[in-house]
Amino acid sequence: MAAINGLERQFSDRIVPIGEKEVAEWARLLGKKNKDRWDLVLVATARVHGFVLVTRNIKDFAGREVSLLNPFRNPPEREGP
């Protein structure tokens, strides 16, 4: 538990809580093609906040109406609205 508390303190300005809006969007997405429900938590959070979802696995998130970035490619790969 001390390790988790340390991470929360260290990254407190970058932790995005999952609240009512994120859960509502997640539930809406679960009703569509459901490949991986935990990936959909990330998609829902990115959509609610207008974030770019950064991932090595763009194909797992393609077609989810979210901006994607794979910075591990050269040049970086982008996809989305």
C-alpha cells in the first residue's frame, strides 16, 4: 500500500480519476463491439476529457472515435478523429 501511496503522491498532477462521466461513457461503449472491456475504460476516459490515447497498440483502439498516438514508431503513428 505504501508503494501505491508513493505513486499517487509522485504523479498526483497526472492521475485522472474515473468518475460518473467516464463510467457512463464506458457503459455506452460496452454496448458496441466489445473487444476488451478494460481498453474501453481508457477510450472512455480519453473521450470524456478530449485526451489523445497514447499506446503501442493502435490497432486495438482503432475505430473507437478517439485520437491515438504511437510515439514508439518512427515517425510517430497517429490515428483518429
